[in-house]
Amino acid sequence: MKRFCTNCGKELGDQEVFCTNCGTKSELPQSAASGSKGISVGGISVGGVSVKNMAESNNGAIKIGIIVASVLVILAALIPYAKISMFEQSLSISLMGVEGEMGDGIIYIALGILAIVFAFMNKKIPVLVVGIVAFLMCCYEMISMNSLYEEMGMFAGMITKGPGFYLMIVATVGLLALSILNFVMKGSAKA
């Protein structure tokens, strides 16, 4: 089983006690130290690989998840967010705006692009900030939509939420969760 340095993330040899890259001391897995395989309760390892190292090796999957969530945020800003129907006519509205008025969609697109760029640069804190801002904006949009329903009263049935509304919720929650997970994971990435 592969082992990785807890400080810099470099792969370690089976019997290496010190990292050849940064010099950090590494504990030998129980299977390498004693010749047995199995689960170590104190060191939290499974089959000789620490759970922490398994999590660190998933940083690539988290980065891909952040990129996918960011693309979904951008897409959600472009597709219909709501639909207004009256007198047998309907108007689909995206977050990009209506009739020349700029909507919040451009901000979501900018946040999505920033999250992708920061993810590629391995900048954990900026990705986290983007995730938080996108989530808070989505909460604002949901509150605004509910306020609109209340203001419309008996005409609220004329407004239906579109796929962009639901996709934005899923995408921003996913981006926030993945950016938090990315932030708490230790690895060689810098803030």
C-alpha cells in the first residue's frame, strides 16, 4: 500500500521513516512495522494505509468536484431561472437579466470562473471564499423568490421556478461543501 508524507504529500517508500523531500518523520504502518495486515485503531489506518493519507490522495477528486460544481453554477446562471405565465403567454427569465437590465447571473459566472481558476492554482482559501459568497448569493435569491411569491398574493401561481433555480441551489451547496472539504484537507496546496 502507498504511503505519503503528512507534511508535503510526497510518496514514501515502504520502509522510509523520514521523507526524502522535506525530512518529516513518518510512522511506519503497522503492517510494515510488524509484518501484520489489518486495522490500527490508535493510528486510524486500514490495511496499513492511514485514513488521513487516503483522504489526502482524494484531493484530485475534490478539485474535479469543485470544477464541476463551478461549471454548474455558470450553467444555472444561463438557463431559465423562473417562468412567468399570464394571458396564455409566458416569459422565461434567467439570472442574466430581463429586457436589458443586468441580473445577478454575471456575478455567478464570475464566481464560477474564479472558483475554477483558484482550484487549478490550488488556492484553498480563495476557493472557500468563492464557495461561501456563491452560497450566500443563492440564499439571497431564494429569499427574494419567496418574497416575490408573497407580494404576488393570489397571482403567485403565475410564477414557476425553472431548472436554473434548482440547479443553482444544488451547485452552490455542492461548491460550498467541496470548498470546505478542500480547505480542511491537509496537503501540499497553499492557501
